Amino acid sequence: MFIMRNISIMKTFIRRRHIYIDHYDLSSTGISLNEYHQRRHSLINLIRNYIKTEQKQSSYNFTICLPSSTRLFMGPDVAYFPFKQQSDFYYLTGCMQPDALLLLNGNDETFSTNLFLSSCPMNSINDYERWYGPTITDKDKICQIFGIDSVHSIDKLNSFKIPSSSILFYNSQITDDTSINKKNLIPFLKNFSSSIVCNQLNHFLHSLRSIKSLTEQNLIRHACQLVSKAFIKTIKNCKKNIQNEYLINARFQYECTKLENTPMAFYPENKIFLNYED
């Protein structure tokens, strides 16, 4: 009993020392790394302009906090499938990792991009990879993949050094969002004075997302073409006397999956994603 308990403690200690991401190819999103850089720069410029014009400050520090979604489970070890990433987090990073957090720290001249990742949820990386596939644990490689400055364990979020006068930007909706892991997030948000907090980050992000780049326009056109073909094939294969709409839905999902192996309603591993549920 004592030996088993000590082995369990050792496994827990080892697990908490390893942050990771699932093996990922950013080019599978269809968006270049440079475009993700441009999106983050555009957001920073909006924030700087807001502070100068609305808050009338010429010298300042700011922090942008944006968490990813968590992996939801139907039972102790049965995950809901597929995983749906928080759309704003995905827009700025292209990262599909659950329980992560993006932190942009800057001032009127420079800014840094920090990605906080959770530790492996299983006893070892090997155990995790048996269920979810290959992982990447090298911090430098993770930084290279997503074009960010540094990677940290999310357990160190509260001890991360931020200027005391820094203005916090985040989405107030995340506090009630069940798809967001708030274990480390809520204590971090409480570190900021209410007088220097802007909880409407989504206004800035959605103004950026409403204007589509040429690459995004091409991806949307491609998605519409795929959906159109799937609808036509579904209609052709539906019989007049069909009474169960789930059979039609299953046929439509099947036709979408056949077209360039592109699943619906979540981000796949291929070039394009189609989302008709949001």
C-alpha cells in the first residue's frame, strides 16, 4: 500500500513538470504564420489607440488575457468529441490546445507574446499519446510553430511578472463560460484593480474578425463550394418517404467527410474548417 502510494506521488510530480501541445502543423489551418502575426499586431494597435484616445494616457502598460477552451468529458475518461476551440484564441494563435492561455503584455512601444500551457493530464506523456496521438514538449519548438516569444506552465500564471499599473483587457463572458477552465484564470484576474480593467476585449477582436483577409475569403469560398456539393449529393440520396431527420443529418455529415476528408462543425487536420453550428 505504501509503495503504491509513493509511486502515485512520483507520477503526479513528474506529470506536473511536463507542459505539452498535441502534434500540430499550423499550415493545416490554411492561414500563414505571418498572418497570425499581423492579427496580433492589429489588435495591439487597436488597444494602443483606445488607451490614447479614450483614457487619455500617453505612457502606459497593458495586458491582454485570452484563454482557450477546455476538453469536456461525458464521464471520468470519456471526452466529448470533437473538441471545439475558443474562436478568439484560435484567431490569434491558430493553436488547438485545450486549457491554454494567451497573454500579450505591452506598452506604447513594444509588446511580448506569452503562451501558457497546462501539464499533461495523465500519468505520463506516453499514456497521453496512446489516446490522443503524438505531442511536442520542446518549448523552443512550440515557440517556433506559433511564432510567439515564450512558453510557460499555466501553474505559473499568477507568479508571472506584470507591471502593477498594467491595464487588463479580457472578455467578461469567460467567467460564466463552462467551456473555459477557470482554475488559474480567476485568481489571475483578481490581481488587477477594477479601475484599470476593460472587460470588453471581444469588441476589439470582433471588429478585426469582421474584415476578412484575401486568404480568409478564399477559404470561405472553398468552404461554400464544399457545402454546396454536399447538399446536392445529400438531396439526391434522400428518399421522399424519409421520416427521420437524423438520417438526413447523418448523410450530410457523410458527404462532407468524403469531400477532401473535411469534417463539419470543428477544426480538422486538413486545410479548411466548416462551422455551421455557431
